[in-house]
Amino acid sequence: MLSLFRSAIALVLFLVTQQYCAAQTRPPARQLIAELGCASCHVDLNIENNFKNLIPNLSHAGLRYNPAYLFEYLQRPSKVRRHLGRSRMPDFHFSEKEALALTLFLETQKDETRDLPPSPAELFAPLDERQRITSKENFRAIVSDSLICASCHTFEGNGDTSAVDLATFGYRFQGDWLKKFLIAPAAFDVPTEIMPALFYNLSPDQKRFIALMPQPAESINRLVEYLFSLAAEKRVRLERDFAKAKTANPDATVETGRKIFLSQNCLACHQHDTIQQWRTDAAPELRAEGIRVQKEWLTVFLKTPKPIRPFGFHPGSGSRMPGFKLTEDEAGIISGFLIEQKHGANILSQAFKPKKLSAFSMNKAKTLLEEKLACLGCHRLGETGGSIGPDLSNVGSRLQSAFVFNVIKNPRAMLPHAIMPQVPMPPKTIELIANFLLQANNQPSDSPYLSLVENPITLFDEGIQPQGAYQKYCAPCHGEAGDGKGYNARFLPKMPAIHADATYMSTRPDDTLFDGVFSGGAILNKSHFMPPWGRSLSNSEIDQLVKYIRELCKCQGPEWARDN
């Protein structure tokens, strides 16, 4: 029996090695991007990842994991599975409150593994003292001589590094789940070439388990008992911290955790049997990165990502660019690849040539931005402005000059994936603003991501109109329910209109609402930070938005303005 197990393990290691040797035939940049899963969010890269079928299915995360461990891990992720090349769980910069909400949600995910016969009853019988393992020598007798776990797993610095360190099992997992996993690893999305069945096999009719060794249930019980005894002290500490966090953060709820789970696009890498991705285009397209950003900035950003859009690529979603703790070489390989991606270079206007502005022109541009144009309703400049789009304070070091000019001139052509509206400006004004931004010497705010618990996450459905359009374009300021409590509202010098206020909205004719959406707030003598959407939305779409606003306020305009 022992020689059979050793042969099986040797075959397993050979197959795993062959899998990754084959993958290494890709060009280095594409292989690294595949292993990290970048294209799981940046789908336009069209590079399939190597690991989706090899990492945990989160349908049964609540049965699988010790929630106290998840709570700590989400705040400080580290590489666990060593058989996945350079793949690793990235850091989403979760605060204690955010990690708690996500953990509470994952704790509710308890879909049972399907299509398996009942587990052997003796597997869950309590161990008597005679059966308990009391020494490392006995443990090694089970691990090394009988199951040869150390052929793949590390334990106390010994063994192989192909699989997860055995010393972590007792605080990471729940005991009953671990026992079921050891009965049938393949039922938990672990390919047999990674973790073979060592204790039981399924019968040909799939209705019962067949023992592969004498007293397999007792061996599993003893093994799990010992692994949990090793981790007892850490498990107690994790559970104490988890309980303390739940008491301190009552506003971290399961529902908020569900929205975080969707907004951070967890399903781009993990599988789930009953929950679908909110959307596949969860992050910016990168196929034109080579005509947008400076390579030096990109390399630094990839090593240490900082918020560009503080509450989501899709405004209000709260999505984040996670950190992968890239090495200098890894960041250089990826940035070099992305800088070569120049889709759409032919539409760049070649007429723009950056020039140094006089002090008068610099002051004029600054005044236009602060007092006339809508840009700072979404963008921050120095200490002023919104938190929807990127901070404009470091444009010169981040973006290429031709791109800056063209994105102001025609944002939809340059950024088809973004909501940035086209603000009507004379050509000379576009040149003035572009030159100003490229040489303005404002210090970036370096602000953290906005809290996913303290700000309302909006996961809009563009297929549901006009509600989807309202949530996409209006909700960041006006609030998803039109209550004026959108996450960006507090960054504006004037509070946005409350569309749910029937008293106020009944004084505004439909034509006035249309004009405000089409041309922006300035035309109504309201805040110029309200942008014009007339070149982003059709007249009929704006008409539908006006009707939706009427639904929010449950009111009509003044009687004299109604079309009777």
C-alpha cells in the first residue's frame, strides 16, 4: 500500500510540473499577466488565467473556513497555494470594518457539496483519549509513513512546498469541512492531480465510499484532531479579535458584505455556483494604455497602487485596484507590455503641441476650472473638487500630453468605457486647460479609498432603463434614491438637488429638468459643477431620466407647465 501511495504522489508532482512547464511557453509578460489574473478584470487584454479551477469555490466558504481566519486574511492576504506559480491573493486595502462585512457575507455561503453519498458516520464520532494523538512522533507515523503528506505539504520546515503548510489547517478551516474534504477532495474543486483521494474512493455507482486503507475514518479523525491542536492558540486569538470587531462595528452587515463581494469582482477569479458577476467590465480597458500613461508612473503604480478613482471605476461601485506586491522585475515586465498596447493611436490629434503658459494664462485656466467649468464636480485639483474621476493634480507626471488634450476634446473617443461627459469648449480653451493640467504644480491629495461601509455602494444595471442611467450618471451626487446623499455630495461646494423632494421638485417644469441634464447646472443658475450630459445621452434618454425623476419625487411639475 505504501509503495502505491508513493507512486501516486510521484505521478501527481510530475503532472503539476508538466502543467506549469507548458504554461511557461507563453511570452514572459503574457504568462505573468495570466498567472496574476489581470485580465480577469481588464478583460480587453484577452489573456486567460491559469487558476480559476484551482482556487476555492466560494459557494461553501461558510462551511469551509473559520470566519475569524477570513477576517484577518482579508486585511492581510498572503500566498497560501504554492502550486499556482506566481498567482497570489491580492490586497484590496480592506479596513477592519470592510473586511468584517465581507467576512459576515462569506460566512452565510453554505451550499453543500452536491452529488455525494452520505459521509461515513464514524467520521464524526468523538475521539476517546486512547485515540487522541499526543506526540509529534505519532503524527509523523501517520503523515510520513502512511499518507506521505510531506511529499507535497510543508510541516515544521520539512517536506515539499508544492501545497499548503499543514500547520495552518487548524486555524484556517472548520473541522467538519476538513473531514469531508479528506474523504473526497475532488468534490471541492481540487483536481486529482493536485490532491488525490487517499482515504476513500467513490464506488462505481457513486452511492457509497470505498475505503482505501484500514480504518480510514479513524485516521482522518486523528489527523484533524492533531492539526487543530497545533493551531489552538492562534485560533483562540483570531476568534477573540473577530468577536471584538463585530462588537465595535455594528454597521458592517451581511448585505454590505454582499455588495463588497460583487463590487470587488471576486467572481472574476473565484467560482460561485449561485451568484453571478455584477459585470465583466469591472476595470478600465488597457489595450490603449500605451497612448495614455507615462511608463515611469505606471511601473511605480503597479508596485504600489494608489486610488485613482476613489470610489470605483464605475462611479459608486467602490471597485478598487488591488496590490499584488509585485517585485521590481514583475512591475517592469507588466508595464513594458502595457506601454506597447496602443489601440486607437490613429485617432489622437497631432495638432496639439504642449507649450509653457504665462502666469496670467495659468491663473485664467485655474479660474475657469474653479468658477466656470464642470470638471471639478468630478475631479479633484489640489484641495478642491469631487472624488468621481482621477485627481487632476498629477496629470503631467501620470498622463501623456497628447492624450490629455484629446480626452478633454472628445472623452468618449478616448475613454469609451468611462462616463466622462464632453464639456463644450472653444478649441483655444481646450488647449489652455490641457497645458495648465500638464504643468500645474499641485500636490496630489494621496487620499485613501473611500470606505465601502460608510458610503453607499451603487451596483447599477444599465439594462434597466431609465433607472440604470440615473444610477450611473446621477446617483454619485444625487443619491441612488434621489435623496441628495450620493457619496460625492460631500465633496461639492453646494449640496446637489434632492430629486425625491416633492415640495421642491413640483416647482420645476419638465423642460427645466431637461435643460439641466442636457446643459448642466450653470444654465439654471445652479452649481456649474453639475456637468452637461447632452453629448453623452440622447434627447429621448434625457426625457426618460426626467420621467424617472418624477417617479422619485412622486410629483409633477407646476400645473402651468404641464402638457395637457
